Amino acid sequence: MKYLPLDQQIFIKNRNRFTAKMQPGSIAIFNSNDELPTNGDALHPFRQNSDLYWLTGIDQEDTMLVLFPDNPDPRHREVLVLVRPNELKEKWDGHRLRREEATAISGITTIVWLDALDALLQTWIHDAVNIYLNTNENNRKSNYVPVRDYRYAQELRTRYPLHNFLRAASLLKELRSVKTPEEIAVLQTAIDITEKTFRRLLGFIRPGVFEHEIHAEIWHEFLRNRATGEAYGSIIASGDRARTLHYVSNNQECKDGEVILMDFGAAYGGYNADLTRSVPVNGKFTKRQRDVYNACLHLHNYAKSLLKPGITIAEYHTQVGVEAGKEFVKLGLLTEADIKNEDPETPAYRKYLYHGISHHLGVDVHDLGPSFHKPIPDGAVLTVEPGIYIQEEQLGIRIENNIWVKAGGNVDLMKNIPITADEIEALMKK
């Protein structure tokens, strides 16, 4: 790992939070993700299962976690399962964790090798009434490949058909949405690296530079600050390309007079930042560009003012949409008649703002959280990212910060990152 060792209390607290929610007499089993092939004998870079990482901090393939709070043997109430280090494999693929190293990361003292697990696990399951298994219940899931969690669930149902099987994901969706102060500290590090990167870019962007050159600057600053890499594929979209929400080609020239939208974030210690800023390629907004930018910033600040524990994302989006309609009338994009005669199912503002305003953020960029119609919990971290996209003007502007939602007052984790048009122009002038 590139990042510095994290406080193991993050993972100890997360496990304690999970086991406190388990039904009596239950065992919970978690699997790492598969290693996925590309072509030939090559593999994609390994990405750990987010739930397993959240519970253990272990970022190694062929890992399992067994939680059995009511196990009669206290040594086996939490067990970390690792692949046995193999000298030949390590010559090719590098170091694998030893017991003491895994304990230092996770806080788990009982480590079992994967090839010795089956006999132990059978005894534990026989002592349990319920078996919690994990699957991907992210509401945005779109991949139906039978990954390890699903294969394992099918295997255990065949071997132990009379046990009661329960969904770990229903607990994790609730728990992972609420961030502890220890988690926020790691997320803040990812955000601080992202801030350094944005400030670097403000001194680099100029007419004639290519989007991929800006992308290279992002990678350079991320890696020199110990980030694992990008939290997601960076969007570096100048001019009309900024209207494509997931534009990742990043291969065109940035021209004088354009505004460039940059949506990027560092991944650090398993947690992800998510920043969007829109800046003038030549360092100076035109009057129209500034007017649209300030309208977007107004929507950003208005959205932040609404975001409180207890509101649902659906209610919050509706209120931001009403305010967006008002701003678009001021900009001459809509008329009062457009608003008055709009179809409630497709509000008029959607022509220029056609995505949601917020999503949960954490060990996944689109992190687990309650559904759109359930209250946002105290302690959630959400993005705030309104945008304005005007096809006729070949202009797209989005402004995004990451907010820790707290009953005593929200914390803008990106409060130190330049956001106003004046701040951006001043820094680009240097």
C-alpha cells in the first residue's frame, strides 16, 4: 500500500458496530473480491470488497472474515482468514501478509490460513442458528456477474440447508452510511490531497493544453502524496464536452474562451474524495460564464443549507429543483410560463440540470446509504454537486463539495478548496 498505516480503531469500531446489530446465535462470513482476468494471463488491478475492507482494513486477495460473537471459544469470535504465504508465489507477485502484520492492520488477533479453514468453519456453523452472508445491495448495481459472494452463498445453502440465512448487506447499508470521526480523518486526507492537486492544476491550465496532460498532472500529484490512485475515472472536459456527465476520453485540446469542468478525487486508505470545479481555460470568465457559474454556486450553497439529518434525498432534490427553476429564469434559459406549465413528472429545469444533486460517499464513491425516500442519518457524508448544462452555448458547469451531515451543524470537508470565481481567477493569474 502507498498510504501510511491507518488507526486500527477504525476497523475495530466498525466490527463492533456490526456485531451489535447481529441476531443472537449468528455467524457472519465475508469474502474478498475475485481477481479478475483482462486478457491472456493478465489480471485487472485487485480491488478489495468494500464491506470486507470496511470491517478489516485488509486489502489482499483470498481473504475472509468470520464473526461469531456467541462462539463458546472466545478465541474464535472474530477470525481473519488469509492465504498462506508461498515463497514461489511471492517471488512473482510480491509479499503477502503475515499474521502479525494482519493483526496490526485489523486489530484481529486470531488469524487462520485459508487452506485450514473448512474444518473449523463447519464446527462454528453447527453451533450457530443464523448465517449472515453478504451480497452487493448498492442501489446503483448494474453488474450481474456471479462474483465470489454469490457463489459462496449458493455453496453454503447447499451444505447447510436447514440454517437460517440472513442478509449482512441490510445492516451494512445502515452502518456504512454513518461515518465515525476516525473514518472522517482518513477521508479528510483524501480530500486534502485532492485540494493540493486542484491548486496545482490552476497553475497549469492554459489555452492549448490537452485534457490528457491535465489528467497526467492529477496522477502525478496523487501519487506523490501517497494516494492509492483515482477514486474513479477523472473527468477532464473542456468546452461542450462538459455536458457529457461521464466524459472520460480526456483527449482533446482546451481552447481559449472555453470553461473546463474537472471532476476528480483521490483515493486514500480505502476512502474516496469527489471534487468538481469548473474553471476558465484562459484564466478569466466571460461575463456570461461568470453569471452561469455564480448561479451554479448559488444552487450549491442553497443545497448545502437544506442538507440536514432527517430530510430525504427525494425531498431535498425537489426543493433544489424549484430553486434551479428560478435561477434558470434569471439566466434567460427558461420563462415563467415554462415553469408554470411544466409537467410535474419532467420539471422544466431538467433541460439544464439533468442529474441528482447528491450521493453518499465513503469506501465507495457511490457509497451505501438509505434509499432516496428514507431520512438521511446524522453522520452521513454526501456530495453536493449541482450543475448547469447549456447546449446552445456549449457550456457545462458543475460545482461539487463533500459534506459531513451533522445534527449540530454540517462540516464542509472541502471548505479550504477555492470555489468562488474571484478565487479561481486570482490563483490562475499567479
